[in-house]
Amino acid sequence: MGFLLEKKQEHESACESAIREGNLRAGIFHAAKAAEFALALAASTSDNLLARYTEDAEGWLEIAERLKTNPPKNQKPELKGQKTPDNSTDSPDEDWLVSEKPSVTFDMIAGMAEAKATINEMVVLPLKSPEKARALGLKAGGGVLLYGPPGNGKTTLGKAVAHELDAAFYYASGAQIRSKWHGESEQKLRKLIQTAKSQPLAVLFLDDVDGLLPKRSNQSVVDNRIVVQFLAEIGGFEESQNVLLILGATNKPWEIDEAVFRTGRFDEKIFIGLPDEPACRGMLHMHLDKLPLRAGFDFEVWVKRLAGYTGSDIVGIVNAAKRAALNRSVRENTDPLLTEQDLDDAFKHIPSSVTEKLLQQYQTFQQARFG
Ligand SMILES: Nc1ncnc2c1ncn2[C@@H]1O[C@H](COP(=O)(O)OP(=O)(O)O)[C@@H](O)[C@H]1O
Ligand SMILES: [Mg+2]
């Protein structure tokens, strides 16, 4: 049993490496071998694992078949008698895919000057001026990973990028794909990527990418296949005329499978941390400027006090203060007026949603991963 599992995992890893190296024949061989060992495991196991390993075997066979009939674009199949690739671009199911352009703009994101500049330089300019980029030997497209503690604008920034570009936009949240389509996630993911790749210019935003491409383990045989499927599907897009930008976002970069980093699918990583003073100031003005504020409201005091809070904490505190002001206004039958006292009451009841320990985890990850 232990032996079979070990062999299965060996072939899974070998399959992944083969795909990464562009060795299609070996990829097919190892996927088929993984299926074989999954079947052997199914045959030697108890009832509840039987279904799981059988399904796993089917999944690996599908991957082998898929590599055979529809190889990643930069790999020449060495096999004779293959079927014509099915370039199916039927639209994936609407409920986990948003292909509408988001309405969020860069202006709606306070602060984050550095992250915005990096994104602009790395992503927006090459895609907006492809000829100039090419003349300078820069390639458009590729992958960018936004990572950092929850609630600080990763999703918002990703959407703003899509808005900024005149590109087809596809959004999928890893958690959503997996919870809704357990068992079918590979096919869904594959369809999604194929649809995005069929567009001349597309942004594929994989939110919560840790949920989609988690570290492989014995626990979930499904995860192992999703990761390999992703690598196979995404490979070679730089060879095509079409340009695909993959934007990933995650709160837990350490839970993403190592292979995803190794392939250079996310060559660029941008840390999105807690709002700094300009970001906090910007958010306060964004949310308060149009409101009736008590005279003498001191923004600078709040910029200092809100240090250590996340972007969504700040929005939460402001909203709680607004509700308190409304309550008072109705109760006392007075004109609505937001005071610093309202903000103070909210502030005292709402703690920051990140811990020092969590912040430390990002540093540890950075050091381990990027030196
Ligand atoms: N820099 C920012 N400027 C404006 N709003 C922000 C900013 N950072 C966070 N927010 C607010 O916090 C909410 C959560 O941000 P989100 O992009 O979902 O964070 P993440 O994806 O990092 O968890 C947003 O809806 C937005 O209201
Ligand atoms: Mg998010």
C-alpha cells in the first residue's frame, strides 16, 4: 500500500516535471503510470477509498489523453495518429466566471503608489503598447501574483487592472471553483483557461489562488491533478499570438503548490501589505469627504490612530460610525452629522483583523521563497 502510493506520487511529480520541461511523451507516460498505480491502490483498498482512487485513476487517464490530443501550444506532439485538437471555446458556466469588465478603477484605490506603479510598468504598459515593448525585448502577458494579508486591496487592484486594459476579463475564485465543482474542477479550470487563451488579449484573474492550486498531499488526490492540469494548460501561452495575463491573488502564498512557482507562471510577485499613511488618508477622504462632518474633524489624528488596521477594517470602522450618526440623528430628530466621537466608538469596538504573527508569516515566506 505504502509502496503503491509512493510510486503513484513519484509518477505524478515526474509528470509535472515533464510538462514543465516540455517533454510531452514523458508527461503522457507518467500520467498513465499514475493512473495505473491509482488503480492498483483501488484494488488493494477498503471501500471508502476505492471510489476515491478509481476517480483518481480516471483523472490521470484524462490528463494523459488530454496531453496526447491537445498538447500545450509550445510542445510538438511526437505521437502519430493523434486526433485533431478540440479547441472548444464553449463558455464556461456563468456562476463562477465573470467575464464582464469590472467597474473598479485605479482612482478608487487609495495609496498603494508603489504597487500601482509596478503593475503599470509590468502589465499595463506592455499590453497597451505592445510594439514598443517588443522593440525593447519585453514580453507582454505572463503572470503576476499579488499576496498579502486579507482586506488590503488585492482583489480590488486586480479588478482595476482589468478595467484599465481593453482586454477580455475572466475571474474565478479558487475557493469557489473547488467548493462548487469538487471532482469536476479540473475540467472547469481547463475550459476557463482555454476560453481565455482563445482571446487576442485576456486577463485571467485567479482570486484565492491558494484554494485552486494548493500544495499537493496524500489527503486530496484531486488537488494533485488540478495542479498538473493547470501547468499543462497554461504552458506555452507565450508562443501564441494571443496575449494572456494571469493575475493571481492570495492571502496564503505558502499554501500554493511549489510547482506553480517553479514553472515561472508567476514571474512577478507583489506584496500588498497594510495601508500606509497615504493609503489610509486617501481612504478616509474617499469615504468621508462628501459627508456632513462636525467642524474641526481632524483627519491626521485618524491617519495615525488607524495604523495597523487593514483596508477593510478601516471601511468597517467608518461604516459603523456612519450608522451611529444616523441612529442619533433619527433618535434626536436632528440633521445627520458625523463626529469624531462616532469614529472613536467604532474604533474601540473593532480590533484590527491581522495579527503580528500573520504579518511575520509573510516575511518568513518572502525569505524562504525569494531570499
Ligand atoms: N487601498 C485601498 N483603497 C481603497 N479601498 C481599499 C483599499 N484597500 C482595501 N480597501 C477596501 O477593503 C475592501 C477589501 O479589499 P479587497 O480588495 O477585497 O482585499 P483583499 O483582496 O486583499 O482581501 C475593498 O472592498 C475596499 O473597500
Ligand atoms: Mg481578495
